Amino acid sequence: MITLQASEHLKPFRQGDGSCLCGLYAILNAYQLVGWPETKLTRSRLKSLVAYAARSAATPISDILGAGMSEETWVELCVSLINEANATLGLNIKSKLILQGRAGRSTAMSLRTIRKNIDKGWPVLVMLWGRYDHATVLSGYTHDRFLLFDSSGFKWISAENVGLDHGWSSKAHRLSRNSVIALTAEQT
């Protein structure tokens, strides 16, 4: 089993039932993992980032609460929160869409790419379309599972049930090449 060391020491921030804010919480949970142990995402820092997200989101939070967040809005929010966290938390967070080009051509290549990023110590943000329609953080893997650092308490998904969202995939959990994001951070 391969896991991000931080996921063994931290607990994910939890969202409220039915809040449809899994996208925001996934980003915050990935920040928590990428900054550990140098930078602790304290309650006050968390509140500050949530307030920033509420002010800067292209889609009003009240709309997200009712219907969830589009993939495009989620990626934009991730970039915006990275900039804010870099300015306020003393981190140098970088994001990378990791399934662009050749890496996302097939499910097998995509899953290998995700595992390689986790091997580097990078949390991987994903939107799981299909059974969950849920944003989460991949924080580890075994030979047949991906381990989650999740705001709703989900622990893992079967790698066998992960596919790419082509519109025709029958897999329970489908990934879009446009929203699989690895985060890295360096102290500034």
C-alpha cells in the first residue's frame, strides 16, 4: 500500500450532509495534505479560505449549495484558491492537470499517471462522475484500490471501477481528463 504520509496524520475536513460543497472541501483537503507538516491549515486559515471562495466563486455559493459545482467552476476555484493560499499561507502551491495529452489516452495510462503522481507525494484531486458525482482527493493506492482523503467519509474506490468519462463508459466512477489535478508545494 502506498499512501501520502500526511494522510496518516491528518483527518479530512468534513462537509455537512447535502451541502453540495464537496468540490470546495476536496480542494481544502488537498491543501491540507500538500502543506503538511510545515504548514498547518488551522481553523482560522480554513475559515479565511472558505470566505475567500464565497467571495470569489464565479458561481454564487447559494447556487452551488443547491445544485453542486460544474467541472469548469471547480477547476477555476482550485486555481483561485491556490493563488490565495500562496499569498496568505506562505506556500508555493502548484497545480497540474495530469491527464492532458498522452497521459489521458486510455484508462490504463490514466491510472498509471495518477499512481505516479501519488508516488511523488502529490495529492490528486478528482471529480468522480457516475455513482458518486463527487469531488475528492486520492491520497494513496493498493494494487486494486485508490484510497480517498474525503469530506464525506468515503475511504476507497475500486480501481477496476474507474474509467474515463467518454460519455459511453459504463464504469461506476468516471474521470474527466479536464479535472484531474495534482498539487505540489514548496516552502517560500
